Amino acid sequence: MLNSCERRLWLGALVLLTVGAGTQSARAQTPLDPSRTLVPISDEVVLALPGEARLSYQTVSPIAVSPATDAQTEIPTEHALEARVRLQPALWASSNAWRPFHIYTLQADVDLVRDALAVGEGRDLLSYDPAEGRGQRGRIGPLVNEFYGQAIGHHLSVRAGLMRSSWGQGILANSGEDPAFSSQASPFGIARHSDRVLRALVAFTPYGLRPASALATSAAATGPPLTLAVAADLVVEDDTADLTDGDRAWQVLFAAFGSYDIFDGGIYTVFRTQGHAGGGTTTVAAIDVRARLDVVHTPQLSAWLETEMAAVIGETDYALSGSHAGPFDITTMGGVVRVAVDAGPALAVLEAGWSSPDDNPFDGHLRAFAFDREHRVGLLLFREALRAMTAVTAHNIADPELRGSPPRGFDRTATGGAVVGAAYINPRVTLELRDDLALNAGLLYATVPKSYTDPYRSGLVGGAPVGPNGAASQDDLGIELDLGVRYMPHVEGLQLDLRLELAYLAPGGALQRMDSTIDDIIGAWVSGGFRW
């Protein structure tokens, strides 16, 4: 039986080694949360029975759109209601007498209830919106998010089953977890999607696990000095593949990551081949590098710099167009940089991101880098306005009055709320008034590195850059203000989670009409739930 100190060390190891081939998202991956329901079975075995329930409501004012053969000029005011009941049981067995592994876990994550209801006229224009639960009405769940087993030793860890995939800040692979109470990632929005894979993973820690006394030396150096991981995946669902629809995406990935003193970082490489349900094959290689450097670390003040940079190269014959017979070569890249200062009750984060644009959608090159759509940036610009406008672009291309059948891959023009071919800056501040009460504020400004080029509108004028509503040669996407309050008290063994968020967006020139100005957009989100 492990003593209390060893148990804390091994629990820390479990957090660090339950990697989606390298994730550092402890909250997303930890099967045992000591603050939740634990049932001791024996000296070596503990059963955890955590869960949560949540009900969310949102309303967004009309969004201007320009369908090709429809008199409708906007997506009217939307009211959406979402409900979720999630169970996360975990069985944990540990003993330092066991060899070669000291900890064994079996974990599940299941949404028993996962419903969404979006009410509003004119929503048929959003039929190509890939964002889960949007552009459609009715039931989404139940859904099994994870079901895997794991064994951890001092130098070796193995893991197999259905699991979320995540790495770094989540621009390439994202677990789709809700933001933490005081988060250096964006504290706004609710997660609706997660990357899920059937994975077999082996991780090796050649120097062993960091001693417990070393865990407090630096905020960055909280993991083993070095971890090497290799995994093989069958993708169940992510932004570009869905196993239930007939896509078959296989991945082999390698990761190396570790921490020393004030540095934490790693490299993640993926080789992927995907047979698309609609025909065609995509083969790509991706490399993603993340790093964090602690600049200041004292009991009163912490400051750090972190970054994640990714590149994807390859080829696809899935996409087809009338102007290029294919195949298409793929060369895309993007990245995020954060500078953060934590001064006790106040956390200030300056985040800047960039994804390569594709200003010519009619040649044989695919250049637009797409962040994972659960890398949340603001509330309105990407997740609502551009989500709706790009879905209407796909609707325009598919209009049977324009052509007999749309080219294969046209639906990928709908972003689902992801950052695609854009650059942004997003300063945020979180102020903890109490241990259970926080105020959040954020400002978002975004542009496209080159003039916005809508595939449908630009095609009508011979390829000149035209925005989704007709404005020509514009690069300004707009400016957004986000405000929120979050209250998380403990009440009789339950942790409540109450949130209110408000957002205002002034659309930029790239989203305007050719001969008129579109209205500003406002939104409100209310969410209430509890965890046990």
C-alpha cells in the first residue's frame, strides 16, 4: 500500500502520463480528482464516481449573411438550449509491491444526456455547419467520450482504448474540456466537441518520475524530466473525420516532452492517412512544438511565456474543383503565443495567434491552416459570425440552381467556428474576488493576413478577393468585447458552477456588404450546473 506522500506523487505521475501522446491538460485527463466522490474498496483499490450536470442557454442577435438564391439577408435572433449529464467513473489500483507497473486505472467518460435545441427561423442556411449541436435541432447523445485502461510504472506507461486526444494549447489536437475556473486559456465559452481516438500508447520516462520535493521548484517544471511516447490511432471523430460517417483516418504519432527548472516543452509529430467517405484520400504529416518558460516565479508573482507552433504538409485528392483537377498539395502553418502574469487575485494574459491564409482557392494549393475548433478565441467573431457566414458560403456553392452537383469537399469551407486563415490578438484579465468568484474580461481584434477571399463570391468575379457579404479587398474581421462572471461555491458536497457571459462584436470591413453596413452583433450566455 502506498503511503500518503507516495500516493500524491503517483497521482501527480498519473496526471502527467495520461497523455494524449503528450497533453499537459491535467483536468482533462486525470481519472482521479480528490475533491470528488471516492469509494475505497481495499487498501490498494479505490473507485471514483464523479459526474456533472449542466444546463446552458444562449441568445445571439441577427447575423448578416448573403445567400445566393434566397431573399433572406440574415440569420435571425437565435435562442439555443443545451443540456448535459456526464459520468466519469474510474477504478484506481496501486501498490509499490507490484512490478513492473505500480498503478492501474480503468476510466470511462460518458454523456448520458446530451441534448441541444436551437430555435430560430431561417436556419436551413446553416445545414453545412459542422459545429456540433448547431444548425440542427434535437438529440445529440448519449455519447461515450472515453473508455480506456492504463498501467503506469516508474519508467514505463501503457494506455489503450477510446480517449480524447490533446496536445499543448490545443490548436492541433484538443480534448474539448470546459475552461478551468482561473484559466490561462480563454475562460469564455462552453466546449461542444472533442477529438476522440481509439489509441494504443506507450510512454517511456528514462529518468523516472520527478521527486515530490522537486514539484514546487518552478511552475513550469512540474513533469518528468523527459517522456518519450509513441502511439497508433484510429480516429473516431475530429474536425476532419468521423468514423460513423464512413471516414477511415489512421495515425501514427511520436512525442517527446519534459521539463527542467524554468522550462517545459515538447515536440509532437503525426503521420496520417485518411480515406474519405465521399471518395479520395488525404495523406499528411504534422509537426507541433510547444514550450513554456517561467520568467518570474515567487509566492506573490508569476510570469511566463508559452507558445505552440504547428505545420501540416501533404497531399489530397479529396477536394475537387472546376478550376483544378487535383490532386492538391497541402502546406499550412499556424501558432499561438501567450504572455501571462499572475499576481495573486489577478491573472492577465496576452494571446496572439496566426494561421496561414489561402488567398487563391482556385489553384492546386491548400494553404489555409485551421485551428482545432475547440481552441476557443472569444465568443462571437469566430464561434458565431464567421461560423454562420462560412456555412452560408458552403450553402451557396451547393445550391442546385447554380450547378448540378457541388464539387467534392466544398463543405470544408464551413469553419464550424474555428480560426482559419486569420491573425488575432486577444488580451484577457481574470480577477478572483474570492476563492469561488471570478470576473473575466477580454478584447479580441482579428484580421486576415491577406484580403478576405470567399470561394463563392470571389469565383463570381474571376478570383478577386471578395468577402462573404460582398465587400471587396478587405482584411479587417472586427473587434469584440467579452465580459463574464463565474461563481463556483461548494454546497453540501456539490460544487456549483454558475456562469454569465456577454459579448459585443463590431464586424470589420471584410464582413460588410458591398454597398451597406451590417449591424453589430451581441450575445448572452447563461449556464448553471453542479459536479459531485
